[in-house]
Amino acid sequence: MNILIIGSGGREHAFAWKISQSPKVNKLFIAPGNAGTAEFGTNIEIGVTDFTAIRKVVLENDIELVVVGPEVPLVEGIHDFFLADSQLRTIPVIGPTRDGARLEGSKDFAKQFMMRHGIPTAAYFSVARDNLEQGIAFLQSLKAPYVLKADGLAAGKGVLIIEELPEAEQAVREMLGGMFGQASETVVIEQFLSGIECSVFALTDGHDYKILPVAKDYKRIGEGDTGLNTGGMGAISPVPFADEVFMNKVEQRIIIPTVKGLQQDNIDYKGFIFFGLISVDSEPFVIEYNVRMGDPETEAVILRLKSDLVDLFEGVAQRNLTDRILEIDSACAATVMMVAGGYPGNYAKGDVISNLDNVSGSILFHSGTQFSGDKVVTNGGRVIAVSSLGTSIEQALENSYRNAATIQFRNKYFRTDLGIDLLK
């Protein structure tokens, strides 16, 4: 079959790498893709929310399956766009409709969903301009630190954790005043939960589900989890504390109630569900939902997936996922994200990347790259995800770090302390 992947980052490169291995694939297209995805298919330079252009590509290239990587086109309704078009409606889209995408597109919706279906999460209060005083009163009832979340999508930057109450009160007012644009017209104030986080992924056809390998990502730019939040500086899979006992709690208390809750709410959900979890004294709580695979977790998780990903996607499309085989490699995977100097602040683009051909024992998933003539150059803050397998987390990390040191571009940076928290 002919398949279209929508997106341009490391997650989409990882999808392209895995999908291209399937005997079910004839032609693979990536829109817009990057310098890495070009190895596995045809890049098409269109925007991820240009639905009219995507429609043209789908029809001209006889696309039979669409895999949506990032959240924005899902929240903006790409699946609904297909269902409303007589020529597109029979083409399966891996990713929820706009209704389902609200799990990520609205923190307030997600919290209401969890409360309605008895899914463990932190206590919260949603505040807007018309109930500001009630919101401040709830904030004052909490213990520090204080968690403030923009309700809508804010490119991963809409969460503030503040130590002092007066600063938190001021931040609520500033968020409502437009700190994150429309995304913070409503602010979710949350109880702070102390523990260790992990990312759990499920693929669902709306009735059944398969649980993919668990991963842990590292959001902060600096060593020791310090500094600004980023899109993710690396990931490790599996996660030692997410053992059989913990994962049984996750499945029974979180995954099953989520899938059943979607059915009860008449939301026909076909695609990935990302459960951002925190373990508090070995008890799992949901911090957030995402409605797609994580990045850079995908670049680690995909290495451990032995099954044919296209076969699993067919199971989603045909609603017989329960009959498909999910096989996981017992090896460990580690992804080290190489970023441009200055990221997540101001950074340069267009710097030549060298020594890519000297890498061995790792797979490079391009995140922010493009071609300039015959050279690969930087084209984003997060540049390349160096991903490796090993018999242990230590060995997988050693492989990735060795190759991250080999690759060169101006002002390159990567964290060297990934996994230390898991190896204590």
C-alpha cells in the first residue's frame, strides 16, 4: 500500500524507518519530512495543517493509509476533514478525531474526563477571568510548589511550576492576560505531585489496545534536570521502576478506564494514546494525556518494536487490533538528543552537520535537518536523535554517547547525564 506520514521531526523519521521495513508498503511519502526521512520515502514540502494540499497529495498518489505524527493537525481536525470528504472518508487515518484530540488540546477537558471516569490524577481547579477569585482561593489552599498549566496547546511551554505563592498568583493573572495567547485563556491549577515520571503508550482501535514499550524522557535543557523545559533531550526504554506490578496498576486503573471512557463518551478513537504518568510511592497518577506518540520517546521505543508497525496500523483501521501480534525486544534503548547551541532560546540554523557517515552501532533519527545542496544542515533546535540498543541501559547509553561525540556541527550540545536517575 501507499502510506503518507504527516510531520517533520524525529518521531516521523522513526516512523518512516520502521514503516519502510514492512513488506506491506509499496510507496512511502512524508509531508514535509526532513533530510533523514528522504532516505525512506519521498518528502513533500507542505505544511502539516494545510489540509487542502494534503488532500491533493493523497488523491494524486493513491494513498491508502495516513499516519499523523504531531498533535496540531489532530487538534485542528485533520481526521474530521477526511471523514467529511467523499473521496477521502474511506482512507484510514491513524490519529483521533477533533473530539478525541481534546484530551491533549484542552487540559481542562482532560481533567474533567479523568474525574468523570475515576482515573487517578492530581486535584485541580480550572480558572478563567470570570472565576479568578475562586481560582486564587484554590491556589492558596495548596502546598508549594504550585503547578499552572495553559489549557490549550502552547508548544510544550505552557506549564509553570512556581515555589512562592505570591509569584504563582501573579503568574495566573499573567497567563489569563495572554502570556500564552489563546492557549491560556483558561488556566488549570493543579496540586503538585512528587515522584518519578514515565511515558506509557497505547495503540487503540477504539475497543481494544496494545501497550507499547514504556519510556522515560528528559525535558530540561541542563544536567541534573535543571534549566528551561525543552521538547525533550533524550529518552530511555524500558523504565526499571515500571515493573509488572506497576504496569498492572497502570493498565487496570488508567488504560482500561480511558479506553472505556472514550467509548462511554461516544468518542471513536483510533490511534495512539500517550499517558504521561508519575509514580507517587509506587502508585500511578496521570499528569497529562497526549494523542500521539511522544518525541523523543518514539525514537527509543521504535527500536524495541519487533512487530510490523503497518500490520498494527491495519488492525487499528479494521478494528481487529486484538488479532495482531505485538512483539517487544527485551533489549534496552537509549536516545540522546543533539541540539543547537542556545536552544530552547535563540539558536542558529543552516550549520553544516558532518561525520554522519562515521556513526556505527546507532541509528540517527533526524529532527531539525534539511538539505542545502548535497550537505545536511541544521534546521531546528533539536537536530538529531542518536538512538541505540544495548543489553543494558548503560550499554545503550554508551553507544549513543559515542556517536553523539562523533557527529559535528557548530555549537552542538547534548546532555551527558541521561539515565542517572534510573541507575541509582
